[in-house]
Amino acid sequence: MQLDARADVVSRIRTLIAREDGGDVTAAARRLGWPVRDVCQLERLVADDAPRPALDTVARVAVAYAADACWLL
């Protein structure tokens, strides 16, 4: 994923967190089943050297928020 595309994906995930969880990263972490630090560092989750593949991150967000994966990408 290119740098600009990663920034766009992170921005869309943050939009979902703001809209669905009122910007509460703790609530978002519970919803996603991730540690709070991962929600606070979304850029790290979609980086080339991420601990899990970026596609897995996008898929988890799409399912947890009932979001269109194509929109996220």
C-alpha cells in the first residue's frame, strides 16, 4: 500500500471511530478486539512492516463497524 493510500485508510478508520464510538479509543479497542495502543497508532497497523497484514486490519474494521471495505481502501 502506498503512503498516501495508507494515510487515507487511517483517516477513514478514524472517521468511523469518531462517528460510531464518539472518538473513544477504548470503546473502539473493545469493538475491534485490539489493545488500545493499536487503535492509537493506526498508522503502524497499515505500515509495510505491520505486526499483522494491512488487509487483516481493514477486514477487522470493516466487520466491526459494518463498513464497506472498498470505501476503507
